[in-house]
Amino acid sequence: MPPSPTIADWRELSARDPDAAARELTRRLRATLPPAQRRACFDRVAPPGELLAAFQNAAAARARNSPLAGVPYTLKDLYHVAGQPPPLAGSSFPPGVLPAPAGASALPRALAAAGAVLAARTHLHEFAYGLTGENAHHGDCEHPRFPGRTTGGSSSGAAASVAATIVPFAIGTDTGGSIRVPAAFCGLHGMRLTPGDPWISDAFPLAPAFDAAGWLTRTAADMLTVNRCLLGATKNPPPRAHPPRGCFMDLSALEHSAPALRNSPLLSLPSLPFLPSLPSPPRDFARALRQASEKFAPPADALTREQIAQAFRDAPAAYAILQSAQAFDIHAPWLDKHRARYSAAVWQRIDRGRHWTPAQLETARAAQRALRRFWKNFFKTHDFLAMPATPFPALTKADCTQVNRERMLVLTVPASLAGLPVLTLPVALPSGLSAGLQIIVNDEKTPVIEWALRHTTSI
């Protein structure tokens, strides 16, 4: 077995020797991460006998030529799996407080039918409400190759399990960047889908209008395989002579938009944090992103840059209002009664959702409608927008601050607020750390996704 086995490697091993596949996966689950990180990463690890049975049962899916037959994966603990306790969403809540799911979630059911092997359920930033992968109850998830730096979140355990080569893919979710940030920090490929689709509708929610399912892989080829299995065929691929039309919005252009962001009328509303300007990135960070983007699209022209900056101006504040209001609606039955069970930061993020006035909510909705109009017009002349996923590489614990959280949201929420799918591509940095390039599209089945993945091997 190679050091970093792919989906194809696991398919071959499990078809040839299911017992060897179960032993190898058990070894990786037990020995790849140090004990404290195993506790931070995994909520439940499948025992060896369960893994062996799953690998043996994959034969039926293999006979149907399922591309994921006998392939192990991990699952973010927002999904309910048949025969297992309901998800606790990275919390410290005892069983029975959170509402019981009506039944097993559709996404793990589909993966089981495809012959994929559930290796473990993974921890997350508490209730999926955070981008740093910190968890006061189970431990902070660290970058497997850079201890002391975070995986990012909220799909933190999912990202760690793939970056550590335990499994070739992991299921996560993305509300405000929870696939995109870990992908960027850990050097992974990430796919965010759209709110309300069947793969997210029965997961434990954070903010249903913005929650989206997604997954993480180490390689572009593995991302293509998972996409084809779970999304099906792409729509109307363009002729090879006419590549998709896109443009790149770099950090310097976004940094120039910071005064407009700070002058947003929404930021004068009570209870909203001051939105910091984007930091000046390290030179090699910005250069790597620009060089990566050149393989996909030219820089946005001056007019397009100005339109993007104007359209994105109110997105962070509008998202903060609308997302927290929805989160409060979900948590209202137990937020006060079980306050001691929450970390202070997550409780405060949810609590502010109860304090918005009708006028404030309508102002935020108007900003959301304006942003969606921009995207509708943008996609009349472009097939995608490429832009950084984060303004910096994986953070140290000391840098996991509210200010840096807000800086990441400046880059992630323009797609979230509009409910758009996003592919994140890893960009290697000279230090060994990584950045991420968002490819924002208007349809998860667009041929742009496959086109971009076929180009990413040269980044």
C-alpha cells in the first residue's frame, strides 16, 4: 500500500484482500495521529470487525462497477448513520437533548449503497459555527503536517483524516467556508454544494438557508471520482477549443475594497463586529495564488474588479445577521436551558441572532438580493470567478482570533450568501504550507468543475 493511498489504491486492495484492507485501515485509524489528535478528530471509530464486514459487503457494489466500492471515508458528525447514536454536532450535549433524526441521513445511505466503507465519524468546530477547528469539548484539530497550526473548520476532523492519509475522502459541510477553509489550510481539494439539496437537507443544521454538503480529497482524480459518484454527469461540456470563461480577483484587489467594506451601512448596526481590512499577505502567498490562477483565468479587468468590490461590500454583515438569526431559531429550545454546555464564543454567536430587529433583518435581506443580482449578471458573461479561499495559510492557535475569523469570512461569504457551489483547489507555498483557490460557479454540475480539476494537477 503506498504511503498516501488513493481511491484507486483502496479499491484494488479491498477487492483483492478485504481482510488486509480492514487491517490497514485499522492501523491508520489507530497510529497515524497522536492520541490527543485522535480524540480531537474522531467522534466514533469503527471497530475492526465492523470494517471487515463493510469491506466484504462492498463486493455487491463492486459488481455494479461502483467507483467507491471498498473505499474508506469519514463522515462529519452532523449526519445520522443507521444503527449508530444520533449526531451531537461537536457539542458536549448528553444524548436526548438535541432533536432525534427522523431516520438515517441520505448521504451516508447513498455511500453505503455505493460500497464505500465508513471508517469514522469526525468531530467539528462546535455546532459547525466556526472556521478555526477549535473545540473546547473535544480538543482543537491540528494540521497533521504542521503541529500547532489548525486544520481550519468547521469540517476539521474531516480535513485531518484526509490530510493525514487515513482515508482518501471525507464528507463535510460548508455554511460560511467550512469546506473551503480546511481545504486551503490542509492542501486539499474541496467541493461545496448548494443549500437545500438532498445531501444536506437531513443533516443537523446550523443555518438551513446557507448550509451545504461537501467533501474533501487529497487528489484531483479522487475529487472527480467522488463528484461523478454523488453528483452524476456534468452538463453540456464545452468544446475543447472554447475553455470556460472566468476571471481572477486577487488579494490586492480585494484589499483595495476594504474601505468600501468598512463603510458598509450594515456595519453601523448594533451587535455587529467591526469588519477589519484584509491583511497584506506574505509576498510568496500572493504570488502563489496569482501564478495558480493564471492556469485558469486572467485577472479581472478594472470595471469587473470595481463591480465585484461593490457587490461584495455588504455581504459579510448581511451574512452575519441572517445566518445568526437562523442559528438562533434552531437552538432556541435549548440555548438558555443548556448554556453551560456551549463554549462562550459559540453561544454568543448564536445568541446575537435573537436580537436583530425586523428592520435590520430586512436590510440584510435587501443586501442579499442585491448580491444575487450581481451574480446573475456576472454569470451572463463568465462561467466562474476565481479568488482566494483565505487571506493567509493555516493559523497558529494564537492567531485563531475573532479578527482573523472575520477576515476569512470576507472571502467566503459572497458565495455562501448567494447559495453558490464552490470548488477549492490547493495551492502549494514554498514553506510547505498551502493556500486555496476558490472556483465559484453557478451550478454544481457545470463542466467548469471537471475542467478545473483536470488543470489542477499542474498547480
